[in-house]
Amino acid sequence: MSLSDEIRSCRLCAQRFARTATRHAPRPVPWFRPGARLLIAGQAPGARVQASGRPFTDASGARLRHWLGLSEAEFYDQNRIAIVPMAFCFPGYDAKGADLAPPAICAATWRLRVMAALPELRLTLAVGGAAMRWHIGPGKVADLVADWRARAESGSFPLPHPSWRNTGWLKRNPWFEAELLPQLRARVRAVLE
């Protein structure tokens, strides 16, 4: 059984998800192959990804593809891009409809094995706080993103989550689009070609 198949059959969080407001079953969404050169390390799938079985099949995905300057076909090419969230399943919503955090048990169980299975990685995009803590280290998301130049030198780009919830932050920080995104797009293109 391949590592992707092992992850796809994981049910570690079945009881946890059954207690959420959504009361859903696990549906891990692994999206990687050993030859990938770009890692998109995200948070966890959302409800739409839970339904589709394909990462970033929502407005956040459209924004992320725009940030990267990639077509949908390029973005979903598993031979070149690995999309590996900190939790492979949709964590669900709480009673007030807020997103639950990615269960730590997922990363503890799978992350090191997945990273070992991706020896060709040349660039890591840490999208959101949970991914930044794992791949970059502690710190506030805004501070880590603001210090992107130091991270880019070592092969990592910290990125805020591309959710609509961060639209205000993006408007208050025009350097993100003016300075970071052109460098990010150039680096992504170089790594993929």
C-alpha cells in the first residue's frame, strides 16, 4: 500500500469529527508524489475540499493560484507540486460555525513520513499559522510574512492563508502584492521549470 493510500484510509479522528457540529466522517485528501519540487504546506482542507476530494477547490484556491501565477492544470500537477496540509481531513466547525484547528495528531502521525517521501523539494510555501510553525518556527503570522525575504533565501515563503478573511490584512499591507508576489511567482516558475 502506498503512503497516499495509507493516509487516505486513516480514521484516527473519526470520533473527534463525529463530535463536531458537522458530524462528518474523515476523508483524508493526500496530494503528492515523490518527484514534486514545490511544497504547498497548508492548514487543513475546508468543507468544499472534504466534498470534492481535491485540495483548494474553493475561493481560497483561486486566490492562491493567482498569487503563484499558476493555471489550474499546473497547480494540480502532482508530479511537480505537493499539497500537504497539516491535517489531511476537514476538521469541522464548532457549534458557532467557526473552523476548528487542524488536529495535531494528523501531523504527528503523518508529517515526517510524507516529508521523507518528497526528496526532490526545492521550495516550501508555508500557508497559514500552523504550517509556518511546523516549517519555519514560532512567531506571529504577520511578522513571519513581513520577514519573507529572510525566509525566501533558505527556500521558504511564509504566506497568509488566502481566505477572504485576510482581505483586510492584504489591503493594509500593499507590499505583499507589490513586492512579495512578483518574487514568489518568479521563484515558483524557476522551481517548476
